[in-house]
Amino acid sequence: MAFDQNSKRIFKVVGSRPPRPDGVEKVTGRALYGADMTAPGMLSGAILRSPHAHARIVSIDTSAAEALQGVKAVVTSADFGVPDDEFLRDVQDNCMARGKVLYHGHALGAVAATSAAVAKQALALIVVDYEILPHVTDVDAAMRPDAPVVQEGRSLENVGPGLSQNVTSYCEFGHGDLDAGFDQADLIISRSFKTAATHQGYIEPHACLASLSADGRGDLWCCTQGQFFVRTLCAGILGIEASQLRVTASEIGGGFGGKTTVFIEPVALTLARKSGRPVKIVMSREEVFKATGPTVSSSMDIKIGMTREGRITAAQAQLRYQGGAFPCGTVEMGAQAAFAAYDLAAVQTQGWNVLTNRPKEAAYRAPGAPMAIYAVESVVDELCQQLALDPLAVRLMNAAQKGTLSSYGPTFDDIGLRATLEAAQAHPHYSAPLRPNQGRGLSCGFWFNFGGNTCVSLNINTDGTVGITEGNPDIGGSRASISLMAAEELGIPYDKVRTIVADTSSLGYNDVTDGSRVTFSVGLATIEAARSAIKVMCGRAARIWGIEEDAVIWEDGCAKPAGPNAGAFPPMSLAEIAAVSANTGGPIAGHFEVNADGAGVSFGVHLADVEVDPETGATKVLRYTVFQDAGKAVHPDYVEGQMQGGAVQGIGWALNEEYIYGADGRLQNAGFLDYRTPVASDLPNIDTVILEIPNPGHPYGVRGVGETPIVPPLAALSNAVSRAIGVRLNELPMSPPKVLGAIMQRG
Amino acid sequence: MRYERPQTATQAAQLLANEPGLARILAGGTDVLVQMKAGMVTPDLVVDIKKIAQIGNIQSEEGGYRIGAAVSGAQLGEHAGVCAQWPGVVEAAQLIGSTQVQGRATMVGNLCNGSPAADSVPALVAANAVARITGPNGTRDCPVADIPAGPGRTTLTKGELITSVFLPARPQGAADAYLRFTPRTEMDIAVASAAVSLTLDAQGRCCEARVVLGAVAPRVVLVAEAAAALIGTHLEPPALDAMVAACRAACAPIDDKRGTVAFRTQVAGVLAKRAAVIAQTRAGAKS
Amino acid sequence: MKTIQISTTVNGDALETLCAPDETLLDVLRNRLGLTGVKEGCGTGDCGACSVTLDGRLVCSCLVLGVEADGAHIGTVEGLADHDHLHPLQRHFIDGAALQCGICTPGILVAAKALLDRNPDPSESEIRYWLAGNLCRCTGYDKIIKAVQSAAAEMRSA
């Protein structure tokens, strides 16, 4: 769907900042989230989880639990089938362990009872005999040939010899002659990096309410980023037809990628089937940390060569990501994103995905990209320091632009990197003075952005209002953006449009809300659905006027004769056409279905100022500015919101957030007290600068904006801290003991 | 689980003494409810002490203040007299948890929870605070310093409860301060902490001092050598350096998810030095 | 476990309910009184999503027993608006885009109101520290702080 080139368009409502349609519901406490729904006769479900990192399940005795008064169903893997499809089998095995428990917190049984208290009591009565196995949680340790094997037979052929079977897959990207490139360099720096696993940290724990009656018809209410994908997974696991399972997405209390798969939903449905009653499961915060999908942790080697003037001559990255106990493909994203910001003659990235005894990773905002780009941007910064070059000027000198052959294959179309860097360079933040113990860091960020399967219905109501039915849960204000685009295209006020998120029985398939795809893809489909409704409305006006359909145009929310030759008729508004639709052919609607491409990549640049306490290693963020290309900011408040929220998640990742495992393989910080997400008093204001370089693949030029902002903070802060203390840190998080240790070693 | 809400401390002590199962005292509840949620404790009896007369009050006594066991951090912070006399104790109590937790959490609960990282305990020990205890056999007073027995344990015997802590009167030129280190600015547990209470004579020389460290040993540590390093000085750099060295020598911390031995030891000294300077400044302003 | 009858006043309404002695006020509000605007994010006092006022004092309802509410006055997000007339904080949160997913919003509104009731003109730093117990993962707090400031300004000039 091409950018409307003819439209040196003056937008009327797109780009304005109206109140979000779900605002009042959310500020009054009326909005219904995953845990807020109840059903008559509902039971409470609870899940038994492994206390061990790795163990064979010798036996499970559920008889005492079943005998407890109030218990209506107990399930284990024996109550599930074994799906033929490997992916589905992995999803199921992650929800309910079969044969082995693969990580601390892995589910292996569940009960449904008349109250939460009884369910909890019943869990304590399930007797499990475990044979404890050796475990591994570190990525480098898991790759060694003698490492404990998490799952046998999961390694693909392209993994080279000499590695543990925990290494499931390998990938490689790049172009050019590396040796020749490094030969041209005046300075080559090679460094190794590690980053800890982090969690999305959404405030709403996973929750669902499932019913499945004897005739195989089911209903599932859950907090998810993709009700259609939940249906696919649950119908596959339960062995029921998609049409028989209606999945409704609740309001969602944060996801950031972590609610793109299922953890409790198939369990609740299985309990509902076995008990014949609706079953609700709500995860505790501890369960969320132990048994949902944090990010990968990584170990990386980066080598970059640069000339004295700052031109990068060659670049190489080796990325090793552990994604928990089941195979994943996250390193491919990192390997493709690592050098995306640079126009390079010689570049190579290699990636290895690795199994460990940790929960299976799930997407987290630009999955795979932040750690790789952190490592690359750290080395680029160190090169600039050693060559005494301005880090922004160096990035501008090497910046990818339209026509650049990207490091991962495609040739870039219009992109906003250069404009974003120039905006940062011109901003007062970049030249503001710094005091002792303070440092300024910068980093570029990148995300591909997704399109994908999308389906929108747009109904013209007879009173002149418009209803839009779309299929993607609203995680960042998308209902407002979609309504704005419909209002823009139809030429009516924003408040005449209401957008709702449909259940799986009310609309065709929509991909998950992920990869920053919704404002782009659903927006595009909404614009096209509006255009198809406009065509119908023009036809109705033509009919009323008795002229040819192609002699009618749509302008300012009205059908008008195309010119003087078409006849002299006063314009008919949308409301006027809608009011008489029953007499002119019936209801008016537009719809559009597409597997959208052309999402248009996204670049951002962040500037961070920090002050480090030289006696304690504590880092305070003093000032922070985000520069990002949004293509077209449909609702600028929520574009800024994405930029600010992503930046703060990245700040947490850089400074304090991490999964901490003990020598016993158990997670030690499964709670918000010791998993330290930033609190309000940790932060300054997050300033934002939106650039608008239209995406050629969208009628209004829209690009996704949600992922990119989590990418730059890691290196921006690492570069700032390193400059503040005069010594480089190559590991995240930069928790105070590490920073103080570096300061004391420096002397 | 039974829930009881006695009207007197004696009744509370009897309930606690007579319970054959596990009994827990409920004041602010900010520790016990977390432990119940985590399944760490499953009490058979919870004794809510908030209906006991005076237990929620702050009273003047002999020039000092008696702080009821159910007085929350927020209440303490609103009391101008205590804030003026014991600013270090108040700032320590006010570091326990969020605004929400401050609405409930009490210093006595913080003390009885037995955490080596409890914020208010170093400040109370530095203040020479005395706990008043009611038990099945009557009432006794005990220095706060003698209450902690180790992580999660106290020296209180079955049936005993602390009903108040007493903060003594202050001479001219006396002040205290408390600092802790946490990775975040709020919502965190002390990785190391230090409380300093000192008195300056008319010449501004330190004539009395107590230096106490938290989170660097199984119990709160009163470092006499650190105090000795300050007494008789104006807290000049050599005196502070000696105090820091004494503090670090007194540390016997552990490595855990919140910090390392080396970090805790290093930072405890830094905090003690900074707290001493703050206390000195406060004392100077008062003298 | 034998349930106990409690009488409490929630958002000005006198209510009676039964609750188990170990049930939290959060569970009583959500499961027995239907006030699902009070959210559970952690159950351990670390996120603030369940913030309510208890006799005027801001607390985490997950750290209060339901039985402690007997005879007490509770304020929740459901009591902020006067019928269909939103509280200035609620309006400024919408107008200032201070919410995204909205799960933390009820707790933050209750906490912010408790702040402005005590201090009508808080500094940015005072707001940030007061709200440090309310985690938000969507907004980075920036627009929340600004919405509290703008609501406070409006309330001062009213």
C-alpha cells in the first residue's frame, strides 16, 4: 500500500491529540482486565510448579488432591494429548511439563476447586517424585560440549561441530570482504559483552477465564496481545476446531511482547473440560517472573575497525543467546539488527540460539535487538573515544540511508536515521555542559517493524456515526489512532468514530499485536476499509442524483459531483447518505483484508546524561532525550508515550534489572522488590523529539514506533557511565557493585 | 487462622502465650502479610494490637518521646517534636517502603521482623532507644540493641510483645542521621546502612557518639571503635578516615542477590562518614 | 476457616460483608464487594496497583487484612468521580495521555489524590517520591508526573 504521493496532504485530525476512547473507563476503574471477569459456577484454578531447575518426573500422585473436599478437577500432562506439530508441542510442554521439568517454576500439574484457598491446599497434596538432573542456566556454559543437555535432539544441522546439543540453531548475515576491511582500519577494537535476562514487567499478571462445555464449544476470556493466536494454540492443544473456541481479549495491563503466547490458557481450558465448570486462573507475581517469558540473556563478541577519520571499514559480531528450555529464533533478530544503522562495505554477524534451564523466552519489545546493538554501539563509542572523534559525527559519517545495502540483506528505502542524528546534533542537550563524575552517552536504535495479517470492518451507522471492528488488543492507544485515521479518511470528526477490538468469532484472522505492527497495518486496513465504504457512499449519492458513479467524488466528508458537467447537486454528507441507506441499497460498510508488507524500518537516537557517585557506584540519570522517526505521528501523545516508556524500560535494563539465578538453578528474585524496575523517583523527565520521514509503504506514511525506543538506552547509558567514570563496562546491568568495582580497579 | 483484637497489652500477651500453634502479631502488617502471601508463615493466630490503648500514640516523657508500637512511619514523620529531636530516627523509619507502606509500617514491626537490613534499627540503636515489653509475667524494659538475635529472630520470649520504644531526651548540640544504600531511590532493601548519633560540646567538638551499621552482619553492629575515633575531634578528615576504617573492620556481611561482601564493606564506610557529617551539621545548627 | 462479618464504609457507602480472617482487604474489595477497579499487580506491596485509603491514610490493600476494615472508611478509585463528573486528576490523566494500558492508573490516581489532599502544590520531586511505590511500566512516568502537576494547578486555581 503505497504512500499517497499526490497528497501533500494537510491532515485535519491525524496528528491531533484527542482523548483516548478507553480513557474514562480506565480512570474510573470500570475497564475490565484479565482478572476482572467472573462466570456463574466459576472455579479457581491453580498450578503446581517445579521447585527444581531440571528433574525427571518419576511419578505424580494426585489422589489426595482429588479427594479433597471442593476439588473438581486435577490435571497433569496425562490429560493433554501429544500434538504432532513440534511448535505446538513445545508450547504445550511449556504450559504443562511432560516427562521432565526443565526450569524452576515449570508447571507440572493443576487443580480447579471451589475456592482459591482450597485450590492452594490441593496443590500441597500432590506428591511428585523427582529425579534431580544437572542443570545449566548460563549461555556460555550451556554451549560447552559437556554441558547438561536440556532437551535431546533439538539441534539443527547448521550448528557446527564441537558444541553441546543445547545449541539449537545458527545463523549468519552480512556482505563484503572482512579481511580487506580490517586491513584498511587504523584502529580495531574487539570486546566481549554479557547482558542479563530481563522481564517485560507488565503490571497485570496473566489471567484467564475458560469454559468448555460437553459439546466442545468453548469460550476464553484472557489478557493477551493476540486473541487469534491464542485460539490457534489452544484449539490445537485441546484438539478442537477454531470455530468452536471463541477467544475474547480483555483490556490488557501491559504486554510488551510477553503476552504473545499462552501459559495458563490451555490449562484452564483443560480444567474446564474435565470439571464441566468455568475455570479462572490468575497468576501470582512470583509465577509471572518464574514461568512466563523473559528476554534472552546474551554473550557477545564484537570487532570493529575504523579509520582515523571515523569511517568504519569492517564490522563483525558473534552473538550467543540463551532463550530458556525450548528452541527460539531470537538471535536471528539480533544478528540482523546489530549493524542496521551503518552503511558498511564489509560486515558479518553470526548467531547461536542456546537452550538452558530457564523459562522459555518470549518477545520483549524489539526482541533480540537491544543487546546486539548495545554491544555494537559500545564498541563504536570506544573507537570514537580512542580516536578522539565526536561520536555523533562518526555516526552521521557512517549512517545508513536510502539506497544503503543493509547489513542483513535488504536495500533501504526512505529512512529517518540521518535526520534523527542531525536533530540530536542540533539539540541543546548535545552541547550542554557536564560536571565532574558526569558523562553523556548516545546510541542509535533500530527495529524492522512488522506488517502481517490484518482484517478490519468499518460500518456506517444510519445516524452518521462509524463503528470500526478490528482484531488487535490495544496496548498503547491504538483505538485512538485507528479512529483518527478513519475520521481523517472519511472526513468526519474523531468523536463520531468508535473502534472496538473484536473477539475471534466476529472478525477474520489478525496477527498478534507485536513488532509495532498495529498502527501501521490496522491503520492501513482501516484507511482502505474507509475508502471502500466511500466508494459505496459515492455510488449511493450517484443513484440519488441519477448520475454516473464515477462522476461523484468524496471531499470533506461529503459526496459531491465531480465537476460542473456531472450536474449541480448540493453535497451529501456521510450522515445524509447513511440516513437514507435503507432506501438506496441497504447498510453501508467497508472492509479490508491484507497480509501487509512495507512496514518501513524505524530508527531512533537517544542522548543520556548520568552522574555516577564515585564512592558507591550509584548511577543517576540526569537528563534524557529521545529522537525518533515516526513516519507520521498519528496521535503524537501516544507516540511520545511509546518513546518514553520504551526508554525507561531500557534504562531499567541498563542499570538494575536482571534475572538472578543461584547455584541451585533457582530464580532468586521473583518479585518486584528484587527485580528492580525503575520507580518514578529514579528518573528525570524523558524529553522527546518526533521526526516524520514518511514510510513509503503506508498511505499516510506511518511507521511503527513501539519497539525502537527500548534499544538505545542500553548503550547510551553504558557509554555515559563509561565516560563519567573513565573506565569501560561491558556487562549489563551496570548495578552499583559492578560500577564501584570498575572504579576501584581503575584506581 | 484466628484473628484477635485485644484491648490491652496484657490480654495480647496472654493470647500469644496460650496459643499452642504459630502466633503472629499484627500492627502495620507490611511484613507478616507478605510472609503469609509467600507461604513462609501460616499463622494459627494473628493478634492485632492496634486497639490497645496508647499503642498508636506518641507521648512526651522525661524530655524524650515514647513511640507506641503501632505508630506508623507516616505518623512519626508528622510529629514535629520527634522530627526535631531525632531526625535520623525519623528519616530511617521513613525509608521503610513506599508512601503506602509508610501508612502502615511501624518501627517496632521493623525491629521484630529481625532483618539485618531493617532501616529503623540502626537509628534506634544509635539513639540508645529502649523497648518496653509486656509479657505473661509483666512489663520490662530492654535496650533496642538487645532485641535482634539474628536474621528473622529476636530475644523476645513466647508471649512477649513490644508495646513502645522510648527515645531519650537530647542535650544541646546533639543530632543523629541515617543513610542507606539501595540501587533504586525507593522501594528497596538496604544493601548497607549507617546511623550516627553524636553530641557536640560548646566548641563544636564531638563529646559523645554512637555509630551503628546495618545489613553488614547477622545483627545490627554498634561500632564502639568508630565512635571512639570521632570523640574528641571536630570530625576532621583523619578522624573520619579512622572511623571509616573502624566501620569496615566491623563488617561481616554476606554475598547475596542484593550485594557483595566487598561492596557492602566499602559502602558501609562511605555511608557512616556521610551520616556523621550530616549529624555534625545538624548538631551544629542546634547548638 | 470461619468467616467473620465486617461493617465498613467504602466510598461513603455503608457495606457489610463476610470475609475469612486471612483474606486481604484487596480480595475483599475485589471478590466480595465487586470493586474490581482496585488492581492486584503483586500482592506484596511492591507495585501500588491496589492502593486505597484506609481512614484517610494511603495504603496497599494487599497488605491489610479484610477484618481490619471493620469500622473503617475505605476510599477506592471508584469513589473519585462524583457520578459522571470526573475528578480533575482523572480528567488530566486522560487529557495528558498519562495512561496507556491503564492497569496502574487506579492506584496512581488514589495515591495522587492522597498527595494533593495533603499538599496542594507539590514539587516534581515530591510527586516522584510520593508515587515511587506505584509502578508503571508503560509511560516512563513522565506524563503521569505532568498530569498530577496540571491537575494540582487547576485545583489550586479553582
